[in-house]
Amino acid sequence: MLQPMNLLNSDSRQELVLYHGSNRVRQVEDILFPGPRKDCDFGRGFYLTEQKQVAEEWVCFDDTPTINEYRVSIDPNAVLHLIGEAWLRVVLGCRTGRYSVVFKHPVIHGLIADDRMANVIPMFLSGTIGDKRLIECLDFCNLGNQYCILERIPGLTFVRSYALHGLELQRANERNVLRKRGMGSKLVEIQRRPVSGERFIEDYLAEGDYVEL
């Protein structure tokens, strides 16, 4: 559960093709480090995904939806893969600002906590559900994986961009609608199910800062 796709191994540098959805073309020199928003999943960085359809769904309702494609050549040792409770602690700290999150790696990889499709993270933050139900809901939603680049790295190269319009835009919108329809009753079922051994928001806050060892 909540196992991110591990596209990197420890043997050699890897070449990745990643996508970023935006409202404009973003050449590498246009990217700000640190990023302007601090309340994102992994903090102030540049977010990309290996799944083009996910990037399209991020921006399909923007006025000028644009998909930017990049190639990344990176040392696998520069990437921190977050899973399970470590992933959740990072997301909570970065999103709420109620404790600090400190990374040693320049690139963070993990599941997307974007819950525009399912209002489950606010339910966790309010104490309505615990971590096990939150993780099960997000796992069921299958929102994809993301990379967050926290600082400028030499192996990031812009490949191309394209405007999302016509049939591609229509399909991205349809995926959003179908995803919402398929989630509703299942998520309600998960949220209402009693679960033993859950940890709640206050348990995570009591642990204090997240500092990568």
C-alpha cells in the first residue's frame, strides 16, 4: 500500500522522462528554486510526474493548459523515496506548517496527495478519520506518483511543450469526471469502516519535526 513506483536503482545514473502541467511554457531557466508555494506535498519545489495523463489532469481546467516535457539524468542516490508513515509525516508537515520538514536529498519521490478528487485529507486534518483510512482512500484513488525537485540540478533538460486542447483536453476532462464517479460510494465505505490501531493527526503532530536522517 502506498508504494511509489521506484524507477531509479542504485547502480547508475538514470534517464527519466517527466511531465509538468502548467498554464504556460516553462523552460528550465524559467523554473524558480525554491518554488513559490510552501504548502505543497513535499514543500517548495518543482513538481513533475512520469505519467503524462496525470499532468494533463492537473491542468485540464486551466485557461491555457500546457504540458511541459523534460528529461532528467540523475544519480539515484540523490532521490529520497517516501512511503507509508514517512510519506504521510512529510505531507502533513509541508501542508499544514505545524512542524518543520528538513530534507538532505535534492529530489523527493512519492505518491501524489492531491485530493481534489476526494476530500479525505481535510477529514484526516479534522480528526474524522485516522491514517489507515486516509492511506486506503488515497491508494484507492490512485492519483499517481510525483517527483519534487527542491534545488537546481544539472541533469534537468527541457524537451518540448504542447498546449492541451481538442480531443486530448476532452479526454483529460472525461478522466476527471469518471474518476469522481467511481470514487464516491467506495470512499464513503472506507471512511465509515471502523479501523483498529489507527493513528490520528494529533499523534503525528506530537512527534514534532521531520528531519531526514
